[in-house]
Amino acid sequence: QVQLVESGGGLVQAGGSLRLSCAASGSIFSISAMGWYRQAPGKRRELVATITTGVMTKYADSVQGRFTISRDYAKNTVYLQMNTLKPDDTAVYYCNVVPSDSRFWGQGTQVTVSS
């Protein structure tokens, strides 16, 4: 059974940085693209970053140039490095396969960016 656990969120000032981690219970990264999603207050959940099994990456326009997704196969972990954070980045961040699988949503990790 796949379990994904997010961590690394917190409260930061605008312009600051955070590094999120997504630890997987198994070797899901070897067979599926992985992504970071977020849901901001009053908004729908959106996919912000994707990394394929070939380590190719894609980003939503809202985060491109500021966020970097990466993976460590040995640690079975996906990361999201977030730089130059903006208040609009405030959201609960989740990891999941891409496209998402409803069985895999975890608790997420809260990111709050203050002005």
C-alpha cells in the first residue's frame, strides 16, 4: 500500500525559502511521475510541479522560476525547493502521483508566507 508523507512546511516571510519533503512507503517513484499539489484558501487544488521517472520536470506558471522539484531514489523521497516565496504561495501542499490518485492524498504540510 502506498503512503506519502509530506513535511517541511512552516511560516516564512515573503522572499524567504522552504524545502518540502515527500517520503514514500515504497518504490512508487520508479513507476510513476510524482508531483506537488497545493490548495490555497478558497481555491481549487492545483498541480504546481511534476517530476517524471526520467527526471524531467514541469511547473505551473505561478511557480516557474522559483520552485524546483527533485527526487532521491535511494531515500524514496521527492523534494520541493521553494524560493522567493510570495503570500500567494500560502497553501496546504501535498504530494501525489501524476495524474493524482485519490487513494494517496495525505495530510499535506501547511506553508504560510507573510507580507
